[in-house]
Amino acid sequence: MASLGSGEGATDDSNELYKLMHPALAPGAGLDSLNQTAVQNIVKALDGLRPQGHKTPRIRLLDWIRHNITLITTSAVYGDHNPFKSREVEEAFWTFERSIAMLLIDILPSLTARKGHQARDVLSKAFQDYFDARHHENGSKLVQGRYQSLHKKKVPVADIARYEACGSIAILVNTTPSTFWTLFYIFAQPRLLQDCRDEIDSVMSTTTSKDGIRRTIHMSSIRQKCPTLTSTMQEALRIHSVGNQVRQVMQDTVLDDKYLLKKDAMIMMPSQVVHTEPTVWGPSVGEFDHTRFLKAVKPSNASKKRSPNAFRAFGGGTTLCPGRHFATTEILAMAAMMIMRYDLIPLTGRWVAPKTENTNLVAGMMTPDTDIEVEVMSRQGYQEGDWVFDFADSDMVLAITAEDKGH
């Protein structure tokens, strides 16, 4: 079978654009630059939660994550002249994202999806201004490569801008709920919170000089030495992933001697089907278990070894998400520094998982229908000093998918 968007079933243009994303987002100089910019902005975002005077900050957790992940991610990709620095553009993107289903129906969208249609125009105009001013030349290798690929085919700048407006969905829509759910599960379970803090504490260093206290979280050590934190993130992704892999059947094929797949048919494989299969994950498949991905913990149905391909939150094969290393770095960095610096206390007194019935058509992760308002309290002993991330051994990757195991 061929992947939709790759291989024989795809156009040359989509193949080229997809392929150029991999080197830009693979371990190396391009990814290092994205990561460095992102984590610097994560520190700034978390610095903004420090109490002002005697007033304890209160935030709507999902809104706070969405706003900051939007700025953190797009600043890394688009550089100093990031269009999303405009609040109008940021709000236009999320309005556009909420309207995707009606826009795809494409029946008089200026009337049936008026807000989304207008928001898409705002986004496209912002990107056209960005490209016209050559700001992409100071952006990441990712945006440079996408622009150059389309420009050499003589695609008008206005159309490149429209493509980029839609392409922003891939870098933004899923990181926000992934970060939300990771933090939700950690703070909702005190023992898990303490275990994660103990792990991160072991990969932190603290120095004191005439300039004050400096606390450094070593990201490469998190990837290798914080298994509980990374397992928690993976389990949150397993529980809430709703991605779909699509394949085109290249020739008549019979599966299991009884299912005929006809040539040219489209096969849809939802990750939820694999992620909720008891024979793969055991009888506790419907429960959140932060130890599920720990190497030292055997699955509850230990008689059957779980296939490494069972985890499909980032897809797989030729359509494996090229941005998975960047996304997981953002999620882990945000989670690690948040839980070391702050306590989050829900104003209702307890953590209750929001429903996810209104998740958008284009989302690969379940998005909460409602927010959780929390009080942000600085942890005792961690109020003072500057916080930074370190990226020694940046070529080391977190083996988040079966395809990463060989690295």
C-alpha cells in the first residue's frame, strides 16, 4: 500500500515538500536551532508566572498553554519577524482551525464559514507580507526550504502564503493538547508528580556566583534519565491520540484469508483502534498508567510481547511525523520546568479531566472542551534565581517511535 501524501499515490509537489521537511527537522543543526529558540522562549513564558508582589497568579491552563506554545513554536520556525507575534494573527489562526470542517465542505464559505474564511484571509495576508519582505531568509531551515521548493516551481507568493497558513496547522494544533494532557496527569497524581520531580532534580545543576543562582536543566539527560516523565508523556499521547493513517491499495490484497482490499481503495487506520486494543496493551488499556512505557515494567498480558509499532501517535512509515523530535522536546521541556518551578492548584480543589467531544476534524490529539483554572504557586526553595536549559549531546534522540529505535 502507498501512503496518502507519499509514494505512488501522491503528487510530485507534495512528495518534495514532505521529504524536505525531514532533514530540516531531523537531529542536526536545523533541529538544534529550533530547539534552542523554543526552550529559551519556554523559560521566558514560565518566568512570566512568577508572582508580582503578594499576588498569586491565576491562569486558565489550556489557554495559557495554547498562547505560549503558539508563540514558542512559531518564533522558532519563522524567526524574529514571526507573523504570530501579532495577537490578531494568532487569534485568526485558532479561529481558522476551529472552522476547518466547514471550509472543507466549501459551499459558499464566505457565508457558511464566515469567521473562518475571514481568519484564513488574515493569515494569508500576514504570510504574504512576511515573504514579500524576505523575512523567511532569517527563519528556520524548515520555512526556508518550503519557500524555496515552491518558489522554484514559480508558485506565486500569494499562493505560497496560503500554503503556509494551512501548513501552520501541522506545527501547532497537536502540541498544545499534548502538553496540556501531560501536565494534567502529572499534577493530578501527587505520587507521580513527586517521582517526576525526583528524576528531574537528578539531571539539574545549580550554581551560585556573584550574579546570583543559576539552575540548569540538561535536556539530553531528561531524554535518557527521566523514564517516568517520558513514559507519562507517551501514555498521555496513547490515551488521547486520534490521528488517522491513510493508505492507497496498490493491488488486490486479501488479509487473514477473508478481507479483500480492492486495488485503488483507500484504507483508513485510526490510531485509537490500535491504542485501545486489549490484546496489545492488556486489560487496563482504558486506564491511564504512567508506567506503561517503562522498560522495566512488563505489560499486564506479559505472555504476548507488545510490538514496538503499536504506538502510533506520530503515525509511521513514510508518513511518520517529521516534527516529532521538535514536538516532544517542547512538551518535555515545558513539563520539566513547570513542575520544578511551580505547584498548580485547581480552583475547584481537584483535578477533573475535561470532556473532548468537540475535538476538531484536523486534530491528531483530543482537545479539551473546557479549561481548568489554576492558581500558580512558586515552589519553596525554587523562587529565586535564573533558569536555563542545556543541550549537550543534542544529536541524541528520544526513541519515541519504532522507527527511532535504530538511532
